[in-house]
Amino acid sequence: MRDISKPVRRFDASEKIAGVARFVDDHYEEGMLYGKIVRSERVRAKIKAIKIPELPEGYHVISAKDIPGKNRIKMIFDDWPFLAEDVVNYFGEPILLVVGPEREKVYEISESIEIEYEDIPAILSVEEALLNKKPPIYGENNLFADYFFEKGDVENAFSEADEVIEEEFKTGFQEHIYLEPQGMIAKYNNGRIEVFGSMQCPFYVKNALIEEFDTKPDKIRVVQTTTGGGFGGKEEYPSQIAGIAALGAYKTGKTVKLVYDRAEDVEFTTKRHPSHIRIKGAVKNGKVIGIEVEIILNAGSYAGLSSVVLQRGMFAATGAYSIPNVRVIGKAVATNIVPMGAFRGFGAPQSIFAIETFMNHVAKRLGRDPVEFKLSHRYRKGDTTATGGLLRNEVRLPEIVNRVLSMSDYYSKKKEKKEGKKLYGIGFSMFLHGCGFTGNGEEILKSIARLKKRKDNKVEILISNVDMGQGPQTTLRKVVAEVLGIPYEDVIYENPDTDRVPDSGPTVASRTAMIVGGLLYRAAKELKEKWVDGEEIVVEKQYRHPEYIKWDQEKFKGDAYPEYSWGANVIEVEVDPITYEIDVKKAYAVFDLGTPLDRKIIEGQIHGGMLQGIGYATLEVMEQKDGRFMQRTITDYIVPTALDAPLFETDLVSQPYEHGPFGAKCAGELTFVGAAPAVCAAVEDALQIDLYEIPIRPEKLLTIMEKKNESEV
Amino acid sequence: MKVRFKLNGEEVEVEANPASRLLDVLREKFGLIGVKEGCGEGECGACAVLLDGRVVHSCLVPFANVMGKEIITIEGLRKTEEYRIIEESLLDAGSVQCGFCTPGFVISIYALLKNNPNPEDKEIREAISGNLCRCTGYQMIIDGVKLAAKRGEKLWKA
């Protein structure tokens, strides 16, 4: 048997290096029309009138009125229109689509359209939304979601406590900056709509279009084109672009290409939810015996996936710690800004930043070493999670932590701080990530994966999950080939086309390797038994949660996830004592993500996820002013370059999950969540201060240090 | 306006608006889709090409400026032995994830190794600092560059 973890060359890499792989914008066809969206220039307003200039032949302007079915993007709630009707709820909300044969002319027309508005008082912040003095955006109180769950007796814990510590944390917006901007190409032929584009979830797009065109499933075809990064940004948002492009094709009968430019993508697509998190801890005999966490997410103007993002955030509220008495309160709040959406970690990064930083602060106040303090609260096998789910598998945190400490030489570096022109600091974080869909998501999805053995004895993987860079083109091929004992090259895996593949669910929630890979693993086992050379054989497997998983979606009780991955990070920083710029020098990580399906691909996930997390904590600043983002281009919104990136050193501890393929668990998001709190702890260590907010901006550090120096004088 | 220039080793002449971006001309008039538009602001390097041997971001170059010059894109580069070394090295180092940025990186790596066959870590980071990658954290791309430097030792010094 081959070692499944042994790296192989990625199957999709050669054509990407050569520039041959076709991303959405690389598809071109004769007679194709270009599309441009006309967007709201108001933050919140009624549309009073639209003045369209006389259009040259072949040019069209398309509005919500042209939608034959329902003008709502199918998601959890029923509030987000493809194109605004009579009201706009954020600056940049799509109102019209202009299409035509010459791109420059299309742009010219889109700029000459005049829209008359009547302003409605806009809700520009979460505070304002919660005050509820202006006409609400959603429902009666601007709350897309308002949740609560409890474990143990929290009040009793607070009354018994030696000390109660309460702190508040803030996290900012984050923009995905996948290198390939969003885009779709739509065609309309004989009553059938076909969409090709950059996406994570072909069936999300398909289901959205079925409702938009009030048509039957066989009238919609969705095909993923090679996708240049997603990180969650291409989870729900592509449904809107696809819906708008498809409407253009439907109206004109021609192929329509709608590709965003970077500025459009930065300013008008979904972002990571900013959060405001309050943690109150009851400390007794040196232990946190009770905790109350309140998580408030800025959800933007439409519900999108915010309710589930909030759930994942809430279920991660106590991090990797077993605290007997827990109360978690969560609110997803509507404001007049771009809808917030999925982004690697999906609500968990905000919570993990808050709980990790809180635990550091409590440890410091108690005069304890943060690592030892955290380890003394760690989850163990047999413990119950915040929602009362049972940890059935070994939790190898001590091993993970010991390894990252020795790898980084943490204690000696912390004690004997490097002397230099810059201020040196080292920080630690430990954390978990719930694998797969949150709550009853997988039960509702009931994903199906199919394997088709062809007459030539090659085996095709038929699933709706995509490779957006994270590697399933390679890892899933390996899984199937390994079970069947055939060469990797004999497994075929094309970009999904909804005409050809079953719905194996979206490419999200770190579920592809563990959940879909698990289905493929079982399908391959069955195929192996049925194998007859030269014959066509099809095997299908449908997902069912293991029987022992119990979950109550109403009360948020039980196993919120079938399994968890674990990790610990150490980060070293140098802070400039004059400018307070943070230079992240080294990042160490040890993860238990089960059996790695390819060590190199996992290594790539770790580096990339951590650097995105480091950016989240430092450089990636996005602010709102009067309902608009101040950072509207990639020049203003800074992501790390090779000069900003630290050196990474990583290792794995592999506790296999019995239902994951070869024991694989979740990986993609886990690699993101621990970096920001470790950076924060390192900066705190360098400057000997407490911090409560990311991104950590030099100008804020300057203010904090000036105050600190004054008080010390 | 008609502009004559050398593109991937061949003399070409093309009619286009002199103010149009080199990026659009390469993609639309010549079908060179390996030149990617990632930002249109000269920040990401996905549209990098060689102009008389120097790395430029083709989204910032007005088409008229290439008159009489030599342009090499990934499509031209991939016929060379140097490209093959870079390709093999990136494959073995696991440098590629989503791949949208990769052709631009190959252009920068080629230019670096041609000028500096044995670059140090810091020099590699500087050479690729005009190329953004959101997937890899850069380290495995840097590993790929080092591998290419080693494997193509004689070639780079030639």
C-alpha cells in the first residue's frame, strides 16, 4: 500500500503554471455580450425614478422587473434580491445590468444612467441598529438572529467566584482577496439557462436560479470554471452574480459575461463579519468555573448566511476549554452595508480571538503562565463541549502544545528576550475547529457522492465540490485510487457540472476531505467489491451522520459537529519602538487534523491559512465611513506580500477520525483561527500591554504606549 | 494606431487604441490568457510580462509604449528550458494552489534567476514582492525558487 500522506505532484498544477488553465475571464465566444452592473450611489434610499438614455442597437438595460420568478437569492432567509426593486439598502447594491457587444460602450452607458433617490435614514453601525430609533432594516429590531444557550448553572458560578473578570473584544472586517475576481458567464438556449463561473457551490447557484426563473431543475445547468481562490467569498455571493448574468442572457438570448474588476470586488462583495464580543468569567481557586459570552456580529444589510456564521461563532465561544458553566448569547445585527458572508473559519475566528486573549489576560492577572493556565482548562476525551456534545475521541492537546513549545523554544525565548533595536515578543494560542457543517447542516444536506467506473477501467469522481486551490483534485483522487489500488492517473475528476454530478453539497466548512472524501472512500470500497474489468459500474453513497451524533437545533444542545480538529500556534514578532509597526518573524504550528491526505497540500493550507490570519490581526484594515468602505482597492486594502510573511515551521499530530477517509479530519479553516490570537499575545508580550482588538494598528499602539508611558512616569 | 513589436519571439503588428492597456491587447488581440488580470492597479503581479527582459505589470503599460520593444509572456517563456526547470521545481515544491497568480510568479522568478542565479532568501522575497498570492503564505513558492536555482544552475549562469 502507498502512504496516503506522501506528497504527490498536484494534478491541476502544470496547466496553472503554464497559464493554460481557463479561469472564468479566459472563456470567450464570438458574439458574446459584456455586462456591467449599475449600483446604488446611496446607502439607504427609495428609488424614485430611473432615467435611461436612448440605447444604441444591441445594448440593453435589465432590471428587477425582468425577473420571471422570485427576486430573492435562495439562502436561509428570504430577503436578499438579485437586483434592487424600489429600495436600496447599501452603497453599491446592484440595481440594473447593462449588456452589449462593446465593453467600453457598456461602461459608458452604465455611467450615463441617472437614478433619482429619496434617502431613508441609514443605520450605519451595530450600536445604532440595536438602539432601534430609525426604521429597521430587518423585522422589528434589526436582528437577523438572536440566540442563546446555556450549560450548567452560570449564576451560581458567578456568586461562588473569588473574582469576576469582564472584558470586551473587537474584530474588524476582512476581505478575501482571492486573486481571481468574481465572475460568471451565462447562456440561454431553448428555454435552458447555463452558467459557467468561479464558485464554491454549484448547487447553491443552481437552486438560486431555479427560483429566480421559476423553472424546473432540468432547465438550469451550472458549471464551475477553474477557480482562483475562494476562502468563503465564493460560497453564497456567486449566486447573485450568476442570477444577474443569467437574467442578461435570458433577456437577450445571447451569452453574457459579467466579471468584476478588483475595485468592484473589494468594495461590493461579502466580507468577514466584524464582531463585538463581551466575556465575563467567574474565577475560583485559579480556575475559570463559569463564563458568559455575548457575541454581536455586524451582518450588513441582508441576512445571507449570518445566522449560521453566528452559530459557529457561538459554539466556539469557549475555545478549546472545558468550562462547566457556560452561557452564550449571540446577535446578528442588520446595518446598511454590504452583506457580510462566509470567510474561512465562519464566525469561529472572532470567538477564538476573544477567548484566547481573555484567557491570556486572566492568566496574567492571576500571575500564572498563560500556556500552563490554558492547558489546565483544556478539553479532554469524555468532556462535554459548550453545547453539551461529547468528545469521543482522544484530545491530544498536551502533545500538540509540547511539540509547538519545543519547536519554537518558547520558554527560553520568552524569558531571555532578544535584545535589539526592536521590541521582541512571543505569543501562544491553542484552539479547535468543528469539522463539517454546523448543527444539523449535514443531516439536511444528505450529500451524495458518485463513482463511475468506465469500460476502460478508469474511474470518475462525480461530486459537486470544487478545487479552488485547496487541493481536492489531488487528495480525493488519491483517496479513491488508494482504496481501489489503481494508479492515481486512472482517476478522473472534472470541474463539476450540475448536469453530470449529484449534489454532494457545497465546498465549505472544511467538509470536502472529511465528509465528501468519506463518501468517496466508502463508494470506492463498494466499487472494489463489484469491480469487473471492462464493464461500466456506478456506485453512489449518501451521507448520514454516525448514529451516536445527537443534536437539537432548537435548543442548541448536543454534538454541534461530528468531530474536531485541534491546534496550537506560537508566533514571534518584532515591534518597532518608534513607528509601532509589527513585523511577524516566525510562525510555528502543530495541528491534529487527522490523517493528512497529502503532507504538502496540508503544509500549503497551514502556511496560507496562518498568513491570512496574521494579515487579519495586523495589516488588513477595512473601515466604514458614512456607509462606505474607506479601503476600496487592493492598493488601500493591504494583504501580506512575501516580505511581510514570516518563516513557518509546522508539524502534525494525527488522531484519526473513523469516518473520515483514511482518518482525515478538517483542515482548511483550522489553520486560520489560531494565528490572530497568537500575534496579539506576541505584541502584548513585546510591549507589556493588554490588547482587545484586531487588526492591531500601529497608530493605536502608539496611543496605548503614550498612555502607558505617562502613567509610569 | 498600428504598433509593431516583438511578441514571444515573433515580429507582430497590431491595430489598437494607443491608450489601451497592454494587458487587454495581449489577452484580446492575441488570446494570451496566461496573462491574468488580478487587480488592474499594478499591485498583484498576475499580469506580469517581460518588456525587454524587465518585469512589468501589463495592466499599467499603455499599448503605445511597446512600439519597437520585445514582450515575452508566459506563453513565450514556456517554450524554454528555463521554464521547464521552473515548472518542475514549482511542482515538486508544492508551490501552486489556486494558480491564478502562478504565471505572474513564473515571470518574476525567471527574471530573478537570470540576473541572480543563486539568490538568498531575502533576495527571493524582494523579487517576488510585486506578486500577490493569497493561498500559499509564499514559503513553498520560495522553496520552488530555490529548487529551480539549484536544478538549473548551469542554465542560469549561461
